[in-house]
Amino acid sequence: MAQQKGLGRGFASLLGMNDVELEPKSTTMDAPIEIELEEIDPNYEQPRKNFDQESLQELANSITQHGVIQPIILTKIGTRYMIIAGERRFRASKLAGKSTIPAIVRNYTPQQVREISLVENLQRDDLNAIEAARAIKELMTSFNLTQESVADRLGKSRPAIANTLRLLSLNDKVIALIEEGKLSSGHGRALVVVVNPVDQYRLALKVVENKLSVRETEKAVRDLLNPTAVKVVEKPPISIELKELVENMTRAFATKVSAIGNDEKGRIHIDYFTKDDLDRICALIDDWNKRQEN
């Protein structure tokens, strides 16, 4: 059987199994037995409340053809059994019309049941980032665990756990967009640095409406948090004639002269840097006016 994605040794050890794939140990005690479905109850501590019906039906069809490949894990409570891991297989078996299911029965304390249920919930492939973050937070709170401890149990890195938990600080409306599948966890991590909740939500809506990638979202966040000055429009090249006029004026006024525009429309700037510059320019214009009068 292929290794389950993201599954760490912590969950296997919680269930009392040797390997990562949760296969039962080859001992008599761990050998699966057939248990009547009507004697089994769902786990009252199961964090997962919603099961996709289409996916369940697909699993039921597979069970009809091939049976239940991997036993579920149960614990005995009075005369009945409670599911510790494998509720999806249990539900699909009912849909497939089965009367029994292969199971491994173990003895667990209520605390172990709670912890195993939370960890098993976190191993789901279809768990969205917000569900994962809430389950991790509950795991830490219920059992006084650090991020490092949770990372060990889930077979993940501590930074990955920290990044997932950060999503819970998002605006509630942004969290809802992630839960609805309109934003990814990557989008959420990019938006979490926008502290203002109104700005954060507006930007999130922009991301959804424009279907921005995570990289584009990161850029949008940078632009929001670090607005840059309005870019100066690049000046179009001036004609040779206008360029020669500017050069002649520069020589005549002995100061900086610049032009914006073209031969039909534009603006000429004459700079002066001291009072002497201004006096000299004025004198040159006065001389020109006197020559025109004569």
C-alpha cells in the first residue's frame, strides 16, 4: 500500500503500530477481526462533521468490488465499539450494503481517543487549510502541546505548523473565502500580513475577482503596504530642430534650458540658479526687445 501523504510516525505510534502506513503489526492481538456494523458507533469526538457524499459513493463502489482493504480502528465501550480511525470506510461499507467490516480493537483512554481523533482528522487529503489550522490549535490547547510537539506527531516541519496557524488571524470574511475554496492557503499566507481587516478583505476580493496567483497576490500586498511614488511618464524624444533650439538658448542664456513636447506643442524651461543668472537673462531679453523696437 502506498504511503499516505503527509502522514507522520506520530499517528502510527498513537495507534500502537510500527510503520508509517498504519498497517497492523503481525501479531495475534493486532490481527483484524470482522465486526458487525450495527455494533459500531461513530466517534463522538470526531472533529470531521461533513463527509462528501460523492466521494463516499465512490469508496462504496470500490468496497463492493474489492472489499475493505485497510481495517478500521475501534475501541470497546461497554458492549459496543466506537470508531477511532476509519469512519469514512465505515460509512462507505454501509452504503455498499456490507454487514461487517474488518477492524482492529484496541483499548484507549478518553484522552488518547481525543488526540488520535484530532491527528487522524489532520491526515485527511481533503482537509482545507482552515480546518487544519483549527484542528492543530485544538490539539495544542487540549493537550498543552507546543508547535514542535504537533509537528512531530504530524510528520511536518514546525514552520509549516506555524504558517498554518497564522491563517486563523485572518479576517473572518477572508477565512470564509478559503473555506469556500475561493482562496488557497498560499493566498491566505500572503494576505495575513495585511493587518487592517478592511484592507485585507478588499484585497482578498480583488484576488478572487481577478483570479490572481499567489505570486501576484504577494505583489499586490507589497504594493498596498509600500506604495511607491507615481511613476514619471517617460519624455518622448524631441525633434532635431527643437533640440538645436534648446542648445542655442542654453548657450545664449548661459544656463540650463530644457523642452517638453514636440514641434507643435510643448513647454520650454529656463532655469536660473542665482540672482546673477536671473539678471543676465533679463538683460538679454531687454536687449532683444530694444532691437525689435529699433
